[in-house]
Amino acid sequence: MSVHHKVKRVTTNVLQEMKLRGEKISMLTGYDYSMAKIIDQAGIDVILVGDSASNVMAGHETTLPITLDQMIYHASSVVRAAQRALIVVDMPFGSYQGNSKEALSNAIRIMKESGAHAVKMEGGQEIIESVKRILTAGIPVMGHLGLTPQSIYKFGTYVVRAQEEDEAQRLIEDAKALEEAGCFAIVLEKIPAKLASKVAENLSIPIIGIGAGNGVDGQVLVVHDMLGINNEFNPRFLRKYNNLFEQMMTAFKQYKEDIVKGNFPNEKEQY
Ligand code: KIV
């Protein structure tokens, strides 16, 4: 048996069954081979090659600058690492909003050149034509509503979305439109927990939350945030499972000190 068949892959059908059984879905972002390998072996169900790579990997202020080629590079690194997780890739800003034919050819590039299993797109009814066209090619699509960071210049702020009745109502309609179009799951970002639960109860596809409370079908976090690598990002919804900023800082300082003092390498660490 080849190594590729040893572990049973999480598929979009598996996620659907998990929702039916009331089993919560775990999802983390991943952008590179080494981190994705650990995430996968920890049993996380979905790895999202998020366009948050633009922030945490490339240091941009927003997700807008990352390109399709850069997303494909990150995604193919993750694909080489993960044997079990479903791998979903964010379609970057500008690659799907305008023209549904271009959206399809960009989604095909992601699937062909990275080997990933699905794409994620931000928006509701305004992008439905692109969503539908991509689905006709057999490419699974995950939706993303609420705080959609590619629209940050329209929102003007990263505050909680859909707190007002009209925006909440639009979000419910967008979620239904994405489900009807054939999306296999939807991410809801930074919206009131009550609204997110309502969407999860009313839709049959899995709803994955980030800053959307516990009444949804699963959770996603940006891996650098939950590991505490970035010590400047502390939103209320973020639970830090480590403080790697401090731990890495200590290790790097110790390494420098050892070099400066002539303690590294020692006799056992040389040939
Ligand atoms: O790009 C990303 O990391 C995301 C998650 C925050 C859901 O879209």
C-alpha cells in the first residue's frame, strides 16, 4: 500500500456527516510544510491555506496584496505535508470578484497546481455567479461571511459585523444563497454568537466560526495567533494555547549568548 493511502482523508462528506452527528469540526490555518505536518498529525480536520498568509507570513497590513501565485506556493507546501486533513485554499482578493469565467480559471489553477481539495471565497449574493461557475467544475467551495477581511476598506474597521438587524438579515440570506448554490461549508467571522447559532441551526451545511461563539459546527483560528507567535494581536475571541513569542525569543537570545560566549558548538557538537 502506498504511503498516501495509509490515513483516511477528511472529505467534504465527512464534514457533513460530522454536522449530522453533532461532532465539532476543528480547523486551523497553515501556510508551510513544517507547520502543516504538525497540524495534520495532531488530527485537525481542515487546514485552511488562508490569505492571512499576507499578514502573518509576508507582513502586509491587510490580506489584499497576496497573489494567486503566492497562494498556490503556500498551498502546495501544505499539500505535501498533510495526509489526513481536508485542505482548503483562500481565493485571493481580485481573483474571483469581477468575472466568473476568470474566477473559474483561477480556481482551476489552485486545484491543478497545488493539489488542494477546495477553495474558500469571501462574500454572499454579490459573488454567487462565480461560486456557481466554480462549483460546475466540481471544485468544492467554502463560503465566508461576516467580517470578510478582503473588504476591510469598505468596512473601515475590524469591529464585530452584523450587529444591526438589516446586516444580520442580509447575512442570513447570503448564507442561504451559498448553501443553495452548493457550498459545502461556510466560515462566519466576528459576528454575534446568537446570529451565528441561528445560521448553524437553519442551514444543513457545516458552519465554522471564528469569533462567532460556540453554537456553530466547528471553529477556526489563525495558527500564529493561537500559538501566541504574534504578541500584538489580542482580540477577545482569541484563545492562546501557547506563548511562542516568549519561548522563541528566549531560545534566540540563548543561542546568541552561546555563540558570543564561545559555548556553541561544544566538543560533542562538532566532527
Ligand atoms: O485567511 C484566513 O486566515 C481566514 C480565517 C480567518 C478564516 O480566512
